[in-house]
Amino acid sequence: MASIKIIYEDNHLLVVEKPINVAVQKDSSNDLDLQTMLKDYLKEKYNKAGNVYLGIVHRLDRPVGGVMVFAKTSKAASRLSEQVRNNQLKKEYYAVVENKFDEKEGTYKDLIEKLDNGNSKITPNGKEAELDYLVVEEKDGKSLVKVNLKTGRHHQIRVQFKYHGHPLCGDQRYNKQDKTQIALYAHSLSFNHPVTKELMSFTSVPRYGYFKDFNIK
């Protein structure tokens, strides 16, 4: 657990900084996943002999790092999942993308379809996908953008920015000529506490790869 940063913990929630290149839950690779790591952490911390409950309420793609919240009870999981469905759980990302923007802030609204091969693309048959972006800094033909994700479609940020002429740097799936680490990071997470209803906000700042070229606060 030394590699997992715990940002906040109480009886209902566990907020952590997800490491890059770690799956959120077990997949076909059988690599050690974040949920298993955190369950082991809870078992050890609270000296629990049996199974530990830890609910996943939202996800990040395997190569993407940043802030995530997990639920320590089924009630918390249900209430947080409801906030996700109602777009009350707010997520902001940092991304470094190719090319400069004509419009330094704007909104992308597209229809995204998840394909059988594990990719997604914008098609007339897709589901509504929306995000807001703000250009924070431009440097050497690349742009640091802050992304306010309004829907949670599969690979949404990666697909929409590629479609609009700004593929993410290091995105080995949608920007295949760039084989470095993807420059996408879950910077901020806000939601209402599932029990107290208090507004909770957490942030984390990326300090690796393309992000090191920009002044990120």
C-alpha cells in the first residue's frame, strides 16, 4: 500500500490517488488491481479476518491516474452511484493535447458508441457525450486543458478531443504514433457525502510526463 496515496477516509468513504497504469478492478490480465490493493489495506488496518466490502462507483481507464472515491458500505455505494447517474458527482481532468485551439474555451457535444473491439467512436448511433474545456497554457504546439466532464461515456475525453483535432499526447489507443504515457489525469472530484450530505471536494496534481512541461497548480 506504500504506492497508494490515501487522500481521505471515514467510516463511509475512501478517497485515493489512483496510480497510472493500474486497473481499477480485476481484469483478464490478472495484474494486481486498485480495488484489491485497497481491500488488503482495509483488512490490515482494521484487522478484519473475512471479506471486506469496497464498492466501485466510478472508473478511470487503466493508464489514467488521479482522484477516485470508493464506498466502504453498500448504502454509501448506492447513494454515490445515484449522484453519478444524476451528474451530481463532478469530475475535472487535466489533459495535454496536440495543437493549439482557435477557441480557448468551449463545449464538445457528440454521440459516442462503444465498439465490440474495446474502442469507442463518434457515430450517429452513439449516446450523448458532453464536456467543457478551458485552455490553461499553450507550449511548443501542445495545449494544457482543464476538462469538466458532464457525462461518463467510454473513453469519452480521448475520443472527443481526437475527433475535434486535438488527440491526447501519449494516447496509445487513439494517437498511436505517440508511445509515451497518456497525458490525462483526474485532477478534481466533488460530491455530496452520502450520509452527512456535506459537499466534499478533493484535488490532486500530476507531476509526470507531458505535465512537467506546464505550470500546473
